Amino acid sequence: MPKQTNVTVYLTCTMQQEGDWYVTECTSLPVATQGKTDSEAMANMIEAIKMFLESCIKRNTLEKVLLRYKWRPRLNPPRDLPSKSFSLPVPVPPVLLQRANARG
């Protein structure tokens, strides 16, 4: 069976500088991280989201989490974002989209 390719979804995040650190929070899922630079914080956020979703899939809690946070996948970047927010492209396994779409 061929390996499935990840799908890129866009998640809205915020970032603020706190002292020497850039703190990033995903507004769609319960994920936050930090970095010494803004680009490091963004890279850490992508990795943290991927790890969070993989953990949910392994523990069979993905549907519960997606329902709790009313998450819907965005396959295109949003046009209008709140101030101090940005859209972050995150590669996710196709099963995530299948499960999110199955919820209706």
C-alpha cells in the first residue's frame, strides 16, 4: 500500500514577545510553545501541533479533541485575521481530514 502524503491545513496562531522569548499559541487547538526568535517559535509551533495530533491519533482521542475545540480544517489561508494573529501552514495526515469531515 503506498504511503499517503500529508495534507497542509492552516491554523490560526498568535505570537507575543515575553522578555527574551517569543510565545506562540494556537487558537484552534490547545497547543502553545516558544522560541528565542519569531521564526524559531513558528517552527516549534508546527512541530508541537504535529506531535499533538499524532498523540491524539495514537490514543484514539482525536474525535473527542476535535469536537471539544470545534475544529474545522482550513485548506486555504484565511483572508481576514484578528490583529496580532497569523495563519500557519501545518502538514497533517490525511486521516485527520477524513475524521474531521466525517463529523459533518
